[in-house]
Amino acid sequence: MRTSRSSQQGISLFIVMVVLLLSMLLVLWSSRTALFNELLTGTDSDYQRALEAAQAMVRDAEFDIQGQKPDGSACSGSFCRSPSIDASQGQAFYPESANDFQDLDAALSATTPSCAAGICTANNVAAEFWTTAKALSAMKASGATYGRYTGALAGDVGNPLLRANADTKAWYWVEVLPYDTASAITAGPAQTFAPDSTRPNIYRITAVAQGLKPGTQAVVQSVFVWKKVSS
């Protein structure tokens, strides 16, 4: 009788230990699942923040091309672009004529990448430069930051990635592409999407924003065509 009771106590202890072990495994699995979900949520939020910053950079670039402040008024202030080109000093402006473009192209063709102050010609700009750390690093030095040429304030947007400081997270570049307006004389898509003859260029905007987490990066590209607004 004593042997049977001891055997039952041994089996009960074994069952308790198994249940305890399973409980510990369940708690461990739950905690790891919660941590994994938190990491996924944080990564997604960081990317969304970077994407919003890149989209804001594209909009800022459009104002820059038009020579406007964020409220749509003509640019006025020390931050506005001056009609001078000096790649070594980080100065460039958007060409308004074929001669202006030739001057810009000649000045930037001698540099790699062929950019200054966020304005580029297509000569020495690597395709999909944002996919290579070395190419992106070279482009950053000639990129434009948020509000640099429009007076826009990052605080008005509320996205911390737009602040220009020692650890800048967002940039944009505008490639100026000349357009043959003569080919758009006849009716059709070429005429519909042709830029205004006073600004015969197409502008390809590339905006890159890097998140707060390592490896997070959002890229937005857009094409801007200057169209004269009918009064």
C-alpha cells in the first residue's frame, strides 16, 4: 500500500513539472510573438514616416522649380535662388531658356555627380543611385533639403525627418531635361504634355528620405511639367 502511494506521488510530481514546463514555453512564445509584432509595427511606422517625408520633399521641389514659397507667393528672402551657377559653391538656378540650359549643362558636366544645390543634368547622375550607398553618399552632398530654397519650415509639417541638421534624413534632386517644343506643334500627346514654350524643360524630381531605424528608406520620383496658367 505504501509503495502504491509513493508511485502515485511520483507520477503527480512528473505531471506538475510537465505542466509547469509547458506553461513556461507558452509564456516565452507569447512574449516573443508580442516582441516580433512590436518590431513589425515599429518598422512599418518608420517606413510610413519616411514615405511621407519623401512626398513632402517632392512638393517642396515643385515650389522650388516655380520659384514660390509654400503659400504659392513668389519667393522672396535670402533663401531664394539667385541667377548664378557655381558648382563648387553649391549655387545653381533653373534655366529659363536654351542658352541658360547650355550654361547649366556646361557647368555641371565637369562634376560627378552633375548636380549642384539640388539641380542636376543627366550627364553624370547614376541610374537608381539610391540603391548604392556610395552613389547615394555622393549625391547627398549636392542635394537640396526641405525648405532650403522655398523657406518652408519642417515644424509646420511635423515630420522630424524633414529637419535639416547634422543628421539630415531627407533630400531631393531635380534633373533638368530639355524638351523639343518643335515636336509638339501637331495635336496629340506630345502637345498635350509639352511644357510652356517660355520654360521648355521637363523636371524629373527624385526625393529620398531615410527613417530613424537603420535600413529604412523611401524613394519617390515625379515628373514636373511647367504649364502656363491661363488667366
